[in-house]
Amino acid sequence: MTIPVTTAEAAEAGCRVEYSVTGQWDGGFVANVAVTNLGTALDGWQLGWEWPTGQQAGHAWNARLTESGSGVTAADAGYNARLAASGTVTFGFSGTWSAANTAPLSFSLNGVTCVHAGRQLTAMEATAAMQPGWNVGNTLDSTGSDETSWGNPRITEALLDNVKAQGFRSIRLPVTWSAHMAPDGTVEAAYLGRVKEVVRWALARDLYVMINLHHDSWQWIWKMPTEHDQVLSRFTKVWTQLTSAFAEFGQKLTFESWNEPQFTGSTGKPQEIALNSELNAAFRDVVRRSGGNNATRLLVLPTLHTSSEQTYVDPLVEQIRGFNDPNLIATVHYYGYWPFSVNIAGGTRFDATAQKDVTDTFDRVSTSFVARGIPVIIGEYGLLGFDRHTGTIEQGEKLKFFEYFGYQARAKKVTTMLWDNGQHLGRTSFQWSEPELYAQLKSSWTTRSGTAYTDQVFSARSSAITARTIALNLNGTSFTDLYHGTTKLVRGNDYTISGDQLTLTAAALTRLSGSRAYGTNAVLTARFSQGVPWKLYVITYDTPILSAATGTTASFDVPTAFRGDQLATMEAKYDDGSNAGPQDWTSFKEFDYTFTPNYTDGRTRLKPEFFAAVRDNARVILTFHYWSGAKVTYYVTKSGSTVTGTT
């Protein structure tokens, strides 16, 4: 293979290198290197590079090779020391490899970093090539003394191997620098070296990489309204160091100005928008003035709060167009329609309102940016309820969100990067905590999948089993078959299909429910002409039974016999009908923040956060809503730190 690795701008000294592996076998290879001098004539030359995947060089010809760790220096052989301007010298060597034999990522001639060669992809092309992306969250962005301070292990080459194997083409590497930075803005060399090591590993695996200033946003950059000059000076000093440290890497390394811009102490949104624009401009200026690869490096600029609201999008559109710089990318974040994303205010379903919020977001960024030739990366996406745990949103509703989100991203040509703080892809097991979620994600990158109004088919044990009809969301697919495990169910006998209406017969549900034990009795899979199948859980239940209890505001549990049912949400009102508890603009409380079910132990916990916002000696009427449709009323009264619950 012949890889044109580097070139230089005509105005500066540099080189062009063609690195060729001319022969390779198990554990060994032979390479040829052609170096063209694009600067003034040289009397003596040295070409340096680093091995990205642990190779070792051996015997060389036409050059003298020395190695130190992963670094290699090829010096002239004496007789070929003279290298004229525009002259070319060639040499070769044998080498060994084990895990991979990836070509060097960059070269330097006599200490001058060469600029990457070949046709540079346009910003739109490169952004498209990054899809899909994955965030290495809660790691190098940790605010402690080490990347493990938030509980995740150190990033390894094995992790990056597995990220690529999952189908991701890019990683966003959030980095918080403040804990590794002197008051004057000087970045600790060891930490900078560690980030550079991870970047090198990722680039060696042909992954695009985005690095940024992450939690620095709320740690010190937010002070800019009142400490303008100090913050701006520190910000530019950090980026000056980063542009120098990462100058050797080519287009597959992108820089993101800063994460989720925010300010405190401002005079209002107009000032905050102006300050964000000022920092974006300073960032771009520092990078571009550093020259070399940075002169054309892809740079990612955020809206204020990385919001997709039009009032924040418009100023960034204007700024990017004003720069007349073809290598800029806009970024926003998306965590869903808030009531659905955290399960509050009755937002239990991915309904028309939640779906419209997705559509509107993609429409805005597409019309504002993409239609004007400005690529967009949604640098983080997911559901905010995931910050607590992935069970905050019911499984089927969650899968519908990710299916639709992926479809919109493809339709609007927007690159997306999944936020993963360790709760999705195991950092050492390399297994997905929810294989169903990953399957839906992966499918959405290329096609649509059929879903349904629900993934739960409830039958009350206290009643006779009857037929159940479920509305399908075909999403451009067609229904093909229904399976129970590997057994194909019989159309006409076990189910009927009419348009988008799937009806399970009473006879089939009776057979599938077996002895009618509480809980899931069978799992069916509806298959479609494309995409992943949709699961239907056949569940036997009876209305849950709650019992009286006493406890404290710090620890209060409602004894709950769930009897196969599952909790969807909880309402809280006082006797006069007014809303009780936190966020009293709604009677429906936030799942897991104020209440949480424990199906194993048979209890429903009311959390201290709930009682902290409840009036003393005022009875609260709780209504628990279950996914079967059942509703159960319960009463709690707080008196000091004591709580009494009754049915």
C-alpha cells in the first residue's frame, strides 16, 4: 500500500512523504519512504515519526535509523545528506509488528512538522465521515486529579478497538483541563501528554477525534462577564498550547472551542451570546494563526448552551458565514423533549409532542446550517433521565426515541455523537448494558425499524383473557411475521394483521400466558421488512396493593405488592387540589428524583427530595399510575421528620 502522508504550504519549510509498505507477512514487513523537501536546500536531514501501533524498525538502507520507545529517527547516510529544494530522497527498512501495522500518522523533517497531503475532504464530507460518533464521557473530562476520579477506568487501546468494532467512526474526547492547569493557564505537561497518547491511539485506528475544553466551562470560563480579560487571556493561552501540542496530527483530529457555553453574572442573553461569539472568534484566531495543519484544521463552534433554539442558532450562523472559513462546523446538543427525557409532568411516552421536538430540532439545524453549507455535529445526545439510570424511561418508549432520532439524523445529514458516561458500553467488559438499545442505535444509522404504540401486552389475572390489539408504527417498513422465540406464530389463528393494527387472539394469549404467574409470561418479536424486530412482552398482572407504613423524611418506603405491574409515574396533590412536592407547576413528579420503585424488594421509595418540598402536617394524596392502566391512591403526611403513609 502507498500512503501519501504529508505535504507543506509553499510559504514554509516542510516536506511531502510517501510511506509504502512494499511487503508484509505475519509479524514482519518491508517499507519504503520517499521524502520531498519543500523548503530551502538542506545539508543533512533527519526524518522523525512515531509508531502508532507498536511496530519496531530493523535493518535500513540509504538511511541510519535509531529508535527510542515508539519514536523513530531516520538520518541521512552521508552520501545523500544534500537534499535540494524540491529534491527527493528515498530509503527503506525492514520492521516487525504484532497487533497492527498502521502507517505513521505524521512526519517531521529536521524538526519541522509536515502538513498532511492528499485532497483534503471538505468540512461537509469530513463531518459525514464522522457519523456515527461516541463520547468517552466522565473520563478525561473528570474534574479530579486523574481520569479515573469519576469512577471510570483509564482509556485503553482495547477500548478504542472495541469502539471501532461497534461501528463508530469518531470519538468525542471531552477534556477538562482546570485540575491540570497553573493559575496562569499553563497546562501540566504529563496530562497533555496523556491526552495526546489517547488521540494518537484513536487516530491510529482510523477514528476521527474531537477534543475540547469541557467542564472548564462551568469551572472558570463562566466568569467572563465579570472577569473578562483574565478569562479571555487564560482561554487563549490554553488553546495556544493545545494547537502547538497537536499540530502534527492531520484532518482527522478536530478541535471544539468549548463545551456547553454558559455564563453567570451577565446583563442578559444578548451579552452571553456576544461573549460566546468572542470566545469562538478567539479560539479560531489562535488555531489559524498557528499555521501548519492548524491552518485548515476542522474547528467546531458551539451555540450558547449548545442549544438548538433559533435565538441561539442564528448568531452562530451569522458568525460562521462572516468568517468565510470553509473548515468550520457548528455543534448543538440534544437530550430530548424535557418532560419525556426525565419522565416528569406525565411525559411517560414518546408521543406526538416528544416526536415533534425531535423533528423541530433537526429542521432548525438543517435549515439554518446545513442548507447554507455549514455542517452540524450533535456533539452529545441521549436522554437526561440516563443521568440517574437508563430505567427512568420505559424500554419501548426509549427505543422509539432512538429509532426516530437516528432516522432524522440521516434524513437531515447531521452527524451525531452518543453521550456515554460509562452506562452504555462497558469500559472493560466491552459489552452493552442494553443490547436492545445498541441494536436500535446501529440499525438507525442505515435504515428505519418498525415499532409499536407499546411493547407491553397486559392481561389481568382476575379476569378472562381477551384479544388485544396493538397499533404498529411501520415507519416505511412492512410487517412480515410474528415469533415466540424461534416458533413462528400462525397468522389467522394466533394473530391477525389489518393495516397497522396487530391483534393477538385470546387463544394465543391464553396459551402464551401459561399458568398466568405474575409478570412476563412470554416475549414475542414482530418482524418487519427491514430494521430490528419489535418485542412484545405478554404480562399477567393484577392491580398493585399498597400498605400503610411509617418512616422518616430521610427513609420512607411504601410497601408495594406490584403483582406483575410496573410503575409509570406518580401524582402528588394536597387535599385542596393544589400540587405537592418539588416542581409544583405539575402534579406529576419526576421519576427516580422524587420516587422510585423496587420490584425485587416490593417497595416504592419516596425520596428526601420529595419531602423537602412538602408542607408540614398537610396530607398529600398520591396517585400511582401503572403501565397496565391501573391507578392506586395513597396518602402521606409529614410531621417534622416523621412520615406516615396510609391507604
